Amino acid sequence: MANLERLTKRQREVYQFIREKIRHRGYGPTVREIGSQFKISSPNGVMCHLKALEKKGLITREPNMSRAIMLATETPEGGGGLPLAGRIAAGVLHEAVEQNERIDFGELFGADDQFVLEVRGDSMIDDQIASGDYVVIRKQETAQRGQIVVALTEENEATLKRWYPEAHRIRLEPANSSMAPIYVKNARVLGIVVGVVRKVS
């Protein structure tokens, strides 16, 4: 790969570490993980490497999403289907994660304002959304009370829950009687669920 030849030794090592994490676990490392791996004590030192890799066209990064590091050079060919934007927690909170794959559900869903998330966890099981299901999300920044949403907290943690704004907080309500609601002071809606797709073996 021509671009790799233009990297410093450390940049090449960081790139290979990012690629390995994305290939083996499905999402890229955090700045903290990169710093720990290469004994870089300053987050700014890590960011310098990431900016260099981005400038050389090897990775892309989403602003305001700490783990949204993607491999720019390994985008799947073809434009069919919806982008698989990552895996969303339906249990405890996890950081939002972006992927670089595509899921094709034919003509069932296909609007430009939609994307797909793979569910991890059972907090929405009573709404017939199980771990391993794919939820189709329509991008929007508002939701009606009680709608199932992808909510992003101010700590950049995303979760799939029912949306209940209250007086001085937001209640993110699971659909599982064995789980307690999550209460946050601030959160924003990234989209609402418009469909669920389940693989049946």
C-alpha cells in the first residue's frame, strides 16, 4: 500500500494496531488504549499520530465519537444497503461505535436518513428486541415520550432505550422487568427505531 510507505515507524505501528482492533473486535481503539499500547502519556501525542494518519488518507474519524476510528482504505465496494453504524448497548452503557460495513435489507428500508445498529444485550427484550437483532434507526434529534430511541449521553455513551424526559433529568427506560432505568441529566436523541430485523437460524 503506497500510503503506508510514507509513514514513520511509529505511525505505521499505530495504524497496524488500529487495523487489528477493528478487524478482530469490530471497532477501533480509544485514544487511551493507543496511549497505553505505545506508552504515550499525553492524549495530544496520540492525537498527533491520528491526525497524521487521517491526513495521509489511511483512517477517518468522526468528531465527538471517541471510538469512531475507521479504516479509510478498506471501505467495502458497492453502495447497496444501509451503513452498519456500529453496535448499540441494550444493557449497560457503552461508548458509541461506528463501523464501516453495509447491511442490505432490500427495499424494506432504504431512506437516506436511516442507518442500522446491531443490538448487544437484553434490556429491550420485552419490546421484542433481542441481542443480535438489527434495529433500523431513522436519524432525528427529537422523540416523543415513550419512543424507543438511540440516546447519547454527555459522556459519549450510547444506549437503546425508551425516552422519558422528566423535570430535571431524562429517564432511559429498559423493556426488561429485571433491569432498572438509567437516569441522566443530559442526553440527546440520535434517532428513533423504525424497524427490527432478526436472523433466524
